[in-house]
Amino acid sequence: MVNKMKIRLGYVAISLTLEEIDHYQTITWTRFRQLGKKKGEEKLSEIINHNLDFLEKILQYNIQNEIYFYRLSHNMIPLATYPGYFSDYITPYQKKWKKIGSFIKKHNIRIDIHPNQFCVLNSTNPSVVEQTIEELWVCYHIYQALGILGKVILHVGSSIPNKKESMDRFRTTFFSLPKELRSMILLENDDKIYTAKEVLELCQELNVPMVLDYHHYLCNHGKEKIDELLPEIFSTWRKEDFLPKIHFSSQKSRKEKRSHSTYLSYQGFEKFLKVISSYGKDCDVMLECKGKDEALFRLVRQLKMNSRYDFLNGSTFTIKIENE
């Protein structure tokens, strides 16, 4: 008997193709202050308007190229969480948010956000925790303005003074969050501190879906076996409206194993597919590489040379799974 497993590919934030034409803009707090409050706010408004227009352009480009999975840039709204400064990045731009949200829903695009490494819910520094929560609120308000369901990917974070105390801090902070923020959170294993098994156990305890980062697993897994973890990782998604999500990337070089390469190793991706396809679970795979959309297209061209993969559109394919 032959079954099929569906894989949908996505990329992160920046389209290298469109970068030749336009790009997201930003402004620093230093530059904002130099301009003065009035001119600074005018410039900030100009940038937000531009970034929303550019986001719409990227999404249109994605649909033209049949890409239905995309990660929003966490820098799309400059100064949104700058301490002591409030900018209304929703109300003045409601028409644009709504228009973009309608486009997302019309084409069934999966959207998520992965804040930067400074978002640490279990930091020993209270101000860092406060800023992280502010960042979560920004994500929440963006999803509300778009009128869509969305998730936010976080790492467990700090290990000071040890993992046990750090995970206890994470639990305490997590359960102190409002329900609307808790419901957005996904947890991901990292490449140095928290292994896939440790994050999985925390996700099971918190009832939070887990994002497996396969590259991080290869960098940091001890004696853990991915074959034993995958069924339980997939099961953390059983109550979700989304398919399980996995991150895939390739190492830059032997000396820089943790860094992401520009393009993806086809052989490495084939090995990855062999691992996950044994479970026959449809999933979305976010490609994390410096080549962005161009790396996705290159991988697709390579995959199309193998008859085992049947492409349904420009970025979605099925894998034939033969069962005894």
C-alpha cells in the first residue's frame, strides 16, 4: 500500500529577488531623537506605511510563485517596544492591515513570527522579561490587526545559574502571561543549551506545541534519538489548527557548524525527509538560510529531479510512502 505525506516549504522575512527592487526600512532611536519628536514621528509613520506596502508586495510575490508559508520580519515595525516610547502602529494603518489580512486569508497563507535572540522569558534580568512580554504583545496586536491566527516561536532561553532553575523561571513567567499570549507561543530546541528532549518535556508540561529545529538537533542532542522523539513532538500539535512545523537549515561549514549556509544541502534535506517521512505526518517546513526564497527555489528544482516527490504547486509536494 502506498500513502502520501505532504510537505509545504516556507522562507524567512526577506525575498532576495525583491531586495533588488525594494526592502524593509527601519529607524534607530538615535536617529529618531536627532530628528525631534514631530519629524521623528513623521518619519516613523512613513517607514511603517512603506513596510506594510512592501509586506503586501512580498505576499503577492509569494502567491505568484506559489509559496504559502512565510515568516514576518520581526523588524517590520521599528521602535515598537522601545522602552519609554509609545507608537500606535495599528490604528492609523488599519486599512492596510485589514487589506493584507484579507489577502492572507484568501490565499490560505501560514504566517508566523520568530522574535530575535533578545526575547528571553526566563532571563534573570526583569527588564529583559518585560521587553520580551512587550514583544509578544506586538505580535498579538499584529495578528489581531490582520484578523488571523498566528504563532510566535521562542527558545527556552537562559540557563543561569543552571537549567533546572532557568526552566522553573520559564514556567513561572509563562503561567503569569495572559491567555492570549500563552496561546501564541511555540517552543523550539536550540543549538547550544536546551535539547529537543528537554524542550519536548517542557512543551508537554505547558501544553505548548513544539517546533523541532532539525539543524539544532544535529548540533545539540547528546544521546537523544530523533526517531524516538518525533512521534511525541508531532503529538504536541494534536489540538492545534496548524500542521506541525519544523525548521530546516544546513551548516555553513565544518568549522561553522551552527551557522546557517546560503543554500541548503540537498543530500542533507533528503536525509531529513527520510527521517520524518517514516511517520507519514503532513507538516510545514521553514527553510532557515541566507539564500531565502532563492534557496527555496533551488531546493525545489533539485527535488523535482526525484520521482519520489510529486509537486502540487511551486512549494508544496508529497512524498510516496510505501507501507508493508
